[in-house]
Amino acid sequence: MKMLTCKDASHLISERLERPLGFQERWGLRMHLWICVSCRQFVRQLTLMRLALRKLGERAKADAAGAELSPEARERIRKALAERGGHENEHEH
């Protein structure tokens, strides 16, 4: 079995996020990670990025869920739009 290059390993590290790796791919990657500090660091960085993005997405969903307008705010907007609409009609006559 040919030893993976860092380029090959980084490709497989990313690929395994999208699909299950085959036996030879997993074994080759495992062997490469065993000897390569840089690629192990890449795995840690990628894992940290995924976790941070997942948390950011969860926070954005929570913020969006709580972003509904109060009934009072809706009424103020409705009144402001109605007043604005009334003024525009005055200019047309």
C-alpha cells in the first residue's frame, strides 16, 4: 500500500465528512495521521470549525425564532403605514 501524501490525506479528511470512506481509504488515512502532526492538526481545526458553525447555526435559528414582533409593534407599524398611505393619496389629488 502506497503512503498517502498530505494533499491526499487532506482530501480524504474532507471527504469523510461527506461520505463513508472505504476500508483502504480509512486505513491509509489512519496510517498517515499516525505519523503526520500537520494533518492531525488539520483534523482538529476542521472539527473545531464544524462545531463552531453548527453552534452559530443553532444560535441564528434561536434568534430568528425570538425575533417576532410584539402586537404593540405590529400596531405601530400598521398605523405608520396607514398614515403614510393617506399622505400619498393627498398628493395625488
